[in-house]
Amino acid sequence: MTDRRARFLEVLGITHEWLPRGLPPLAAEAAPLAEPMEPMEAVEAVEALAVAPVEAMAPLRDDPAVSVPQAVLPPARLPQAAGTGMEAATPAVADMAAARPPAPSAMPPHAQVPVPARQAVATQGEADGALSARAAGIASLDWPALEAQVSGCTACKLCSTRTQTVFGVGDPQADWMLVGEAPGENEDKQGEPFVGQAGKLLDNMLGSLGLARGNRVFIANVLKCRPPGNRNPEPEEVVQCEPFLKRQIALIRPRLIVVLGRFAAQSLLRTTTPISKLRGTVHSYEGIPVVVTYHPAYLLRTPADKARAWDDLCLAREVHDRAGAEA
Ligand code: URA
């Protein structure tokens, strides 16, 4: 085990690494980009959920073993990353279809209001046009205007239940950008991302890389408002909020984005691929390299995967340093 890995595991409170019998050594020591062991992770995640004490349970949405239901993913509306040589975020056709409203025949009879075909198309077209116009407006904002627009946003119903918006925290000139899912209860109260137990773990993870929030690091979420009861974000909420994150990324131009957890990864990369398969590969969002790792709340429930998170951070460090050398 390398010194840094040992230090990282110590910081995270892991004194022994337990590996199921018959499995190969951990990826960082064997091959950095080794194929993740998905079935084992799924079993571990399910077992961890079954035994985790109630106070340690973060919402199920953080669990990597559970795919984002197709309907949670927004339709693709953004231009794709230019050819970067890395795996690009490709909108899955199935995702777009799943995000549409159900066919009338799938609705209960009382919900089936006949709409003339032409009118329905015009309404959808108008909605798409309004969304594009809004996204184009946000794409032209500078940092203070973007902050102001986020804090006054009423584009989706989350504005009626939030205490405040959570724009993000850190250095607008950051090299590292970390992206989580959505504010939870503590974040909604304090107006800052990752301030609860999961945030403490995140700070420790950053510390073991020699980083700290605010110092060359910016932390944001896919959603800027808390979904009530920590429920999963809905497709419409993601669609309305994504232009804010996209603009944050465009203004910061980090060398690297580290995506925390299944939901953020699947939303940002527009995929339903499980997190176990997204880890270990460098993806791309708007031409910026993306590394996927577990959500800290999941790691609190499943400490066995902290060693894999360290492998992800080593990959992130490598990509960051490479991007710096090329700049
Ligand atoms: N989980 C997230 O994904 N983001 C936060 O800000 C807090 C918890």
C-alpha cells in the first residue's frame, strides 16, 4: 500500500481493508483503470442499506446500486462536447423518450383530455423555445448576475419549499470543481453545499489531496434548491436548473470536474449507466474532463468503498495534473 493511500484510509477512519476472498487487489495497486466489480458492489450496497443504523442513512438516491429511473433524466437540450478524445456525454434516445409525458393511453381516463395534434405540437414547441431562450440568457450572465438569478429563481416548484438557494461555494478561479446532487436539509438552512456529515467526509477527502474548499476548489450541485424530504430531483427540475451549473462551469473553466454520486453523474453525463461502470474512465462535459466517484453520503454507509473512492481521487489528481501540464 502506498503512503498516500494509507494516509487517506487513516483520515477516513479505515484501519483495515477487507476484501472479499478471491477478488483481485484493489484497482489503484493493480491497474489504475481496472474494470469495476459491479455485481459485488451492488451486493455490498444492498447489504449496507440493510444494516446501516437509521441516523447514518442518507437518502436512497445516493445509492450507486440503484439506477436513476429513466424518467428522472432530463431530455437532452445542450450542445454536445466537441471531440476531445475522451468519452463524451451522449444523450441516450431512451432518456429523451422517458422524460416525455406518458402517452394518453397510459393515463387514467379522467386525465385524458383530448388535445388536437397541431395544438399539442405548438405547445411543446413553445415550451422548448422558452427553455432555450432562458438557457441562452443564463449562458450570457457574468458571475454576480448568475448568483443573483439563482437566488431569485422561480423556474420550478422547488422555489416554494426551499429556505434559500444554494449557489455553491469556493474559488471562482478553481482548478477543481466538485458537483453533487442537490442541497439537503442542512444545506438548505445554511446556504452552502455539503455542510452535514457527508460534507465533513468530503472535506477530509479534499484534505488528503492537499485541497480545501475555497482554495482552488469550487463545490456545486446539479440542483440549487432542496427537493423536499430529500426526494429524487424530478426531470423538469434538472432541466430548469442545468443552465446554472453549465454557466458556472463555463465561467470557472476548471481543469477537472469530479462528480459525486450516481445521480449527479447520470444527470451530467446523460446516461443510465451504473456508477460502478462510470468510475475509472475519464468522461467529458462541455470539453472538460470528468471523473466520477461515490457520493460521500453513500461512503458513510458503505465504508468498504472508501478505498475505491481513493482510487477515483488518484485518477482525478492524475487528470488534473495532466490538464495543468497541457495548459
Ligand atoms: N448531498 C449533495 O449532493 N449535495 C449537498 O450539497 C449535500 C448533500
